[in-house]
Amino acid sequence: MDIKTLFEIGMDRELGECNDAPGGTIINVGAGNKDIKNAIPFDYPEWDADREPLPLPDDSVACIHAYHFLEHVQNPAAILQEFQRVLHVGGVVNIVVPYYTSQMAAHDLDHKHVFCEETWRVLFGNPYYDKNRVEWRFKIGVNVIMGIVERNLALITQLVRVP
């Protein structure tokens, strides 16, 4: 049994598909040297996430891979707004970021933000945030903390774009 099926049965939660997703483009933001099948890479210096929108039309993307990327940008919420703009309804964002208590979160001086299992819920639904209020259209599909050892824990999240 593959890990996806194991997770879906064990957690009673379905994981969205990403590669070969019909009806839209697949992109890999902050791609670095990570090549993902059928995904268009977007990375610095060709694309500066802190200064430029994604050069894609609204509702044109089926899947976004963002692995070890959001902790490096100045404003992760602005990037998520851009993801929301380009994703079509039902599209997914797969995110991996260092978990806030892990060594990974602290070992790179370029990391600007830390994330925990409540980060997305607070961002998308906190009624006390009035600054730059956004009508978020993301559902948290999967949100797990994983790692081989405690010092290298990661937060692995799949957001689903809803109407």
C-alpha cells in the first residue's frame, strides 16, 4: 500500500491529485534544482516572488508546488493571495516548510518566517485580523507535521481552492 492510500485510510481524509492534473497548468515555485514532472519552474532571479506577480492568468493553474519556499519570502500572505488568484476552483497548493521547533527553521539565516500547525487556520479565519483583510478561498485539506528526527520536522500542507 502506498503512503497516500495509507494516509487517506488512516486519517479518513482524501489527498488531492497534483501531477498530470487536468484542466490547468502545474507550477513549482521556488523550484531551485527540484525538478517536478510536468511542472513549470518559477524561481529567482527570473521571477522575484517578493516583487512580481506570477506571470499567469487568473484561474489557470491546477496545482502549485511550494517546497521550502514560503519561509524565504518577505510576505507569505501576499504570495498565498497570488496563489489564490491563479488557481482554479478545486486546484491545490502543496506546501512544505520547516516546523517552527525544528533545527531546519533556524539553520538558514535567509529564513524570514516560521510556521506551525495553526498558521493556516489563523491566517484564513482569524476574525481579529483586520489589516489587509482578504477573502480567503482556501480549505485546509491536509496539515501534518512529519520528519525522520525531531530536529528536522516539516509542516506539510495541502490547500484546496474553493469557490
